[in-house]
Amino acid sequence: MNGVVAHFADGRIVKGITNDFVPARDHFHILVKGAADKAKGLEVRRDDLKALFFVKDFQGDPRHEDLKAFDPSRPAVGRKIKVLFLDGEVLFGTTQGYQAGRPGLFLEPADHGSNIIRCYIVSRFTKEIAFI
């Protein structure tokens, strides 16, 4: 099971665990953290998401600011990429499978100190995706 933080296009954020997220499917389930009925889970439509973050833990470090550059002492695996969302948020990282026209892409953050292990970004909520 994977700890996730789902950022919805409408601004909602849901934290929990998923074991059935597959990018090719149009929906998956999140067992919401702290919910009374964990057996059922929340059904999430992929197209309602801005991004799905796979995280180390749910608290993170509120004082940590993700680096916007790559550490030259750590070789990047995959292609370096910058993602600009419609809401102005910017992520830097690497990807191994981005192709224009697909519903989304996986990104591993450039900042190895980030609480984010990787994230799935829904393409339709991005303004620009560029290799750097």
C-alpha cells in the first residue's frame, strides 16, 4: 500500500492509502486517513485530480522548501523536466515516460530531501511541461 496525498483540481486535498492506482484506469480508491469506514474507501476519478503525490509520511516538514534545482553531485535518472500547473505551482524533477497527449506522467522530484517520493501529474491541469 502507498501513502498518498491527492490534490484535486478544485483545490481539495485528501490524504490516505491506495493499493489500486493504475494510470491507465480512470478511477482508483483511497482509504482516507482517519476515516471511520476504511473498508469502503473513497472512489477517485483520475480526471478530477491535479496530481497524486506518493509520500514518505503524511506530516512532512512544513519548514522544508523544495529545491528548484538539481543536485549536481547526484546524477539524474530519466529526463529532467519542469511542470507548470494551471494554478501557478511549479515542480522540477525527472521522468522516464512523458509523452505529449497522454493523460498524465510520473515525476520524481529534483529535491531528494522532499517528502514526495514521486507523483502522478494529470496533464490537463498543466499549463506547460518542458524538458530542461
